[in-house]
Amino acid sequence: MNAESTGAAAQLPLSDDQRELLRQVFIDAFSERDDSDVPGCEDCAAAAGPLCTAHGADLDQADRYHELGIALGLFPAGPLIGTSARRRHGVLR
Ligand SMILES: [Zn+2]
């Protein structure tokens, strides 16, 4: 049974300093995706759904980044960044 089939976090051959730096890379990426004017943009206001296409895609991508970070063992499992942003902005779908 390998790590993939057991759901265990992947082990990256990195030093502690490198792991922390990689965590910071992810955090910077999260902030690029979820620290926006959701749902205050004009396109969000005009969209049929809770968010415009661009902001919805940003939050979906933030969730994918977060899932990867969890799979790599960089973050504990928990509510995903994009989903949390939707909840914070009252636009959870
Ligand atoms: Zn928008």
C-alpha cells in the first residue's frame, strides 16, 4: 500500500526552511486569489450567479491550491480558502 492509497500526505524532500518557504508561496498565491473585491465588483453585481465568472474562478483556483497544499502536508486539513472566502462574503453556493 503506497501513500496515495492510504491518503497520507506526500513527503517532500525539503529542509524545514524550504518547507516554510513553500508554505509562504502557497499563502501568497491564496492572497492573489481570495483577497479581491468579491462580491463588490460590477460584474459580480450583474452576474446571474453569486459571483462573476472571474471571481468564481479565482475562488475555485484558491480551493485547488489549498487542496494541493494539504496533500503535500504543508497545511492541516480544514475549510478551504476559496470556500471560506465565499462564506465570508455571503456568496456560498
Ligand atoms: Zn466579480
